[in-house]
Amino acid sequence: MDELVSLCKRRGFVFQSGEVYGGLQGVYDYGPLGVELKNNLKHSWWSAMIFERDDIEGLDAAILSKKEVFKYSGHEDTFSDPLVDCKDCKSRWREDLIVDGKCPGCGSHDLTSPRPFNLMFKTPVGPVENEENFAYLRPETAQHIFTSFKNVQDSTSRQIPFGIAQIGKAFRNEINPRNFIFRLREFEQMELEYFVKPGEDEAALDYWCAERLGWWEKQGVNPSSLEIYNVPNEELAHYSKKTIDIMYRFPHGLEELEGIANRTDFDLGSHTKNQDALSLTSKTMENDESTMRLAVQDLEAKKWYVPFVIEPSAGVDRGVLAILNEAFTVEAIGDGKERTVLKLKPHLSPIKAAVIPLKKNNDELVRLAKEIKQNLQALGLGRVFFENTGNIGKAYRRHDEVGTPMCITVDFDSLENQTVTIRDRDSMEQKIVSISELPEAYIGALK
Ligand code: ATP
């Protein structure tokens, strides 16, 4: 983990937020390369959910949440972790961190009994601050998918089964944020709510579990680093009938990367205030004072029912950590030397190619290198970097370390013969190609 954290800081992937003031615990900033990697990961998820399928719609709902949403969802009552206080050093711990009844801070046995600590952040809304005037910062993106369910369904004329996908920030006042970007207070989720008829939920859970494992593999996560965990009944969230966690071997241990829950009709049902709505027509439902009736009509049976929902919920930050961990490689390159290389899948690499003029002060080389950069950039496949340091060896090492799949060197032959040298990140092989064939080679390397 230490090596990864150090690489992330040195090369601009992830920084402690507010570091100049000592940092805010459990809150991180993504730097110039981190933001590209994170965007690429999110794009890959979005593409798999929305673009490559025909049964899922997207949503970007608000973070500020009306308190009723999290009251009726059950989070006000149950979204808590057991908190233990040390009476000696006054530190506070999540119960699962207490081993052998000892305070992890000072070793004292003088601890309080565990009590529930609600993890939701509140913020005042409007100029008057009081007990009533507040909103929650959503602790999961899912609830606004449920409260917007009717709007999405009506505006897209979707029939069950269909899904609504969303990527966005979530906030949890974790008692002990830790392990770099693994457990945060501000983080991002990629959540799909896939609505099915009751009775079709169990098969859908298995289907989504297989889909999601396949997707992680395509992101470069070795299947041997993943494990399936069937969450036992006593550990299930209040809304879940069954949950399968996809566990990943993080540097600090085997922990949850993504949870796939069968949330049944719990959420839509809870937001459906009045079950009489189930026997009303759509028209009367619209005219009814309650806008929260979230049932659908079974056209054949001519009756209303609340769909069940399967939720694959993945953490973006945990995904970034897993992917960096998988890609991080230190390998021998002969003569007792080593190199650090991030063997990222090219679609995730923050920089797709670096274009390097052999000499930084040579106008002609620089002009040609910039022209090549612009032409590759125009293909729209991600960031192409103009690397004008004049030190090819150092540039190669830097781009190995940040996972750039190819480096393109522009030298004097380029001016004379219209050729460049392409160097492959993983094999370190170099080959000469004509500039006219470069776009094809570039596109090929990113596949
Ligand atoms: P954990 O048991 O690790 O606290 P959870 O079961 O509470 O996680 P879920 O509510 O299922 O997590 O959230 C779905 C996903 O969101 C998780 O699989 C994880 O990737 C991510 N996630 C949840 N809490 C955090 C957090 N505090 N920091 C970073 N990512 C998180």
C-alpha cells in the first residue's frame, strides 16, 4: 500500500484533501492523472450499462436529499455502525476494530458498550438553521433512483424489466476512515437499479453477479484477486433479502469492492405511501395528492404491482484502488536494474500516448511533434501528451510509471523520412512506423 500511496502522490493521481492544513480525514482529491483514470473507469461502466445495452437508462440526481427520502427508506433508523468509546484516551472506534476488548489507540479495557451511530451527514438548508430545516447528503446514490422511478419510466415508456443507472458522490460519516481511498467519508458510487417482476428477482441476482465479475475482469482485475461472499442473514442491510459481495484482495486484505443486493420491493414499496394506489388507474394516480406511488401496471393481468429491484453497487474509489494495485508492477530489466510500470488496460490509462521530440529546443522537431500530438488528439480517444523534456530515457520511465501504453519519439529521421519510433510500454519493444500509418497503430494499441 505504501508504494502505491507514494506513486499516487508523486505522479499526481491522488492527494490528501486540504493537505496544506493537515488534511481532512477520509477525504481525498484526485490529481491530473487520477481524474483521467477515474473518468475512464466511470466511462467504461457507463458504456457497459447504457451504451452497450438497450434496457437501461441513465440518471444524474441531486446529492442534497429531502429528509423524508431517507426517513421512509429506513436510513434514519438503521443506517448506523456500532460505536465504542474508550473512557481512558477518549477515542472512538467502530466495534469491529476492537480486538480482545482492547482500545486500538491506548490498549485500555475501559470501553463503553457499543451504541448505534448514524452515518448520514446533515446540512442546513436556507438561512434559518434549526432542527427541522436540514437536508441529508445522500449516503448512497440509489434512493433518488427510486424516488425518480416514475419520472424515468413515464418519460421513456419503459416496461419491466429495465434499469436505471447512476454515477455520483455519496457521503458517509465513517467512524474510522482508513486504508487510503478504501474507506472514505466522501466517495463515488456506480449504481444500477434493475427492476424486475417479483419472482424473477433471484435469477436476476445471479445474472448481474456474473455480468459484474466479467466487467471487473475487462478492467484488468485478475479473477484470482476476486472472491464471492454470500452475505449471511445477520449481516444483511435492512432492505436486502440476499446480497452477494464481490470481494477484492486489497493491499490491506480481502474486502468488499462491490455489493449486489436483492432489495426486493422494499424501497419502491416504502416510498409508495398508500397501498390502495395499487388498485388505481394511472390517471387517478397522477391526479392524486401523493406523487410517490411507484407501482407499475401488469398489462396482461391488468393489475398494479411494485417491482423488485436488483442493485449492483460498485465504489469508484475502491475500483481505482483495485485497478492501480493490479496494474502496479516492479520488474527487472537487466543489469541489476528495475522499472516500475503500471500495466493498466489502455482504455483506463490516463494518458494514451506521449509524443516526445528528441531535442526540446529544436524548432522543427517540436513543430512536427506538436502536429502529431494534435492529429492523434483529434481522434478523440483520450489525452495525448506532448512531452517536451528532451530526455527520452526519463520520459519512458515516467510514462511507464503512469501507465501510458505508447511513447512516440520524433527524431531527425522523422524530418527526413516522415517516420517515428513507437515504444510499447509492456514489451518495451521499439518499432519505426511512417507518420501516415501512425493513427492506425495508435488506435490498434488502445484496443
Ligand atoms: P462496507 O461494508 O465496506 O462499509 P457497505 O456494505 O456499507 O461497505 P454498500 O452500502 O454496499 O457498502 O455500498 C456499495 C459500494 O460503495 C461498496 O461496495 C463500496 O465499493 C462503496 N463504498 C461504500 N462505503 C464506502 C466508503 N466509506 N468509502 C469508499 N467506498 C465506499
